[in-house]
Amino acid sequence: MLPTLTGVGRLVDDPELRFTQSNKAVATVRLAFNSRRLNPQTNQWEDGDTFWVRGTLWEKLAENAAETLAKGMEVCITGELRTEQWEKDGQKHSQPSLLIRSIGPNLAYATASVTKAGAQQQGNGGQQRPAQQQRRQTPPQDDPWATGPSTSEEPPF
């Protein structure tokens, strides 16, 4: 079983989207993970070690990442660490790589506008339809958290 990495990194470049001969989308991203710390003696931020890795995304995840993410963004990421191996000029080479399973912007430093993949929103510029807005503003009848303050100290479930 390969180790899973979950962490926060920074995109070194824009995602690079390509398509295989069988027309499957594949994107590559270069990521940097570092251990920045506040030095309590100097009260200054110091960069520690940096782990550089190339990540690969497939199919719809690749297309969505290429459309959404850009160089310099801090991203939350989960994937499996692998070792890429190749031979060039008679020399064997290897490097770590990451098969990315999920990726998204870190909302501590960015805002995001989320559209459900495959949703058809025609003629309204991506805005929600009024029925959706109404439904989201009115809590469901069976939502125990939507009721007013309780006099009991027990949670409402």
C-alpha cells in the first residue's frame, strides 16, 4: 500500500492540462510544501525545509483543477506518494511524485465560487435559480440546529 499525503502546499506553476491518445484529461502540477515557522527569539518567520513534488491529476479532476487553480495558490491536497523511475543516457533516475485524489484552494487565503460539475445553468450567468435561493434560505423542518435557542443543555438530537 502506498503512503497517503494530506497537506497544504503551494502551486509553483499553473496546472498543465493535456489529453492522452484515448482522450483522457491529465494535468500536472508542481507543488512546494514547506515548514515555515515563527522564530520566538527574533519574532521573524523563517522558512524550513521544502519538499518539492510533481503531482498528476486525471479526468474531470484534471480539467477542473486546470480551470480553477493558478500559480502561487495555496492548496489543500490529498494523494498517494509514488516513485517515478526512468532511464536517460544510460543513467537510472527516480523522483517522488503524487497521484492527486483531491485538491482545492485553501480558503484561509482565497475565496472560491463553487459550481457543481455537470450542473446546467443556462441563461443565468452561473447564478442560482430563485427556487434554489429560496430553498437554501429556509432551513428544513427536521433540522434540529435550525430551531431557536433551547432551554435544555442537551444537543437537539
